[in-house]
Amino acid sequence: MTAAGIETDAKGFLKTNNRLETNVAGIYALGDIKGGPAFTHISYDDFRIIRANIIEKKNVTIDGRLVPYTCFIDPQLGHVGLSEQEARRQGRKIRVAKMPVNYVARALEMDESRGFLKAIVDAETNQVLGATVLGIEGGEVMAVFEMAIMGKLPYTALQNGIFAHPTLAEGLNNLFSHWV
């Protein structure tokens, strides 16, 4: 408990509900102080939610929020949505596509062909559920998957999309030919 009477969890983070309200009326928490993913983009989205609720008088929550992860290592790691293990734990029928980055022409041209692209697809709806990209600009490529998940697109939209050549996104045309 803080001096203001705001409840904290066992790790000292401020407790909030799905509207980012604390237990004290009129006090909200956003960003790292409330725990959860400690990313600038999450803090910014927290601001969006609080602004919408206070100023615009909406009822916006963090429920179902899609959290993209990018780890700026070499090569870069990007992830969004469900992992294969999470999808299986949920009892979903899935298909998994995985392809080495060295199958992507732009990666070869940049002499940076380490890593892989992996997508988790719902076997019944064909919707993209999650993706992990370990490779050159993995976070940027992951953002394409994020858009597909947000739009509830089937994997075929990425497989059959026309991506400029030579780009890293162009690898998505071939990824879904490599089911594991």
C-alpha cells in the first residue's frame, strides 16, 4: 500500500483494473509502475487508453491487447501473438510454418542470413495467431504479422501478397510453403 492508499502487488507494482484505474478513485497508473511488459509502446498504449476514458468518455480496456516484442540483439528477435506452446496449451488446432532466413533474397543480398521466420496459424480458420522472427530486422518483419493478426487475416493474404522486391517482407510469400 502506498502513502496515497493505492494497493500494490507483491513486487511493489501498482494494482490496476483493465481500464488502468487503481483502487483510489481518480488515480490511474500507466507504464512500468503497473507491472506487465515494460515497453515504451505499452506505456504509450496505456496513455491512449487513459486519454480515451477520461477525456473522450469512452470505455476502453487493455483486454485482448496484442503485445509485440522486439529484442534488439544480433540478429534481431521479434515476436507477436501466440507462441506454438501457448496455442497448444489452449487446445487449438494449429499449423506451424517455419523457414530459415537464408531463403529470403534480401537477407542474402545484405549478407545477413542467420535465423528463421515462424508463424502459428489456426488450422480451422487459417488466421495468423502468432509469429516469431529471428533475423535481420526481425522486429520490422514481425510488424507485418502483427497487422495480419489485428486484421484477422488468413495466412494466404501474406502468402499471396505482392511485396516489393527485394524486401525482407517478400519472404512471407514463401514461408507458408514450409509447414512443419
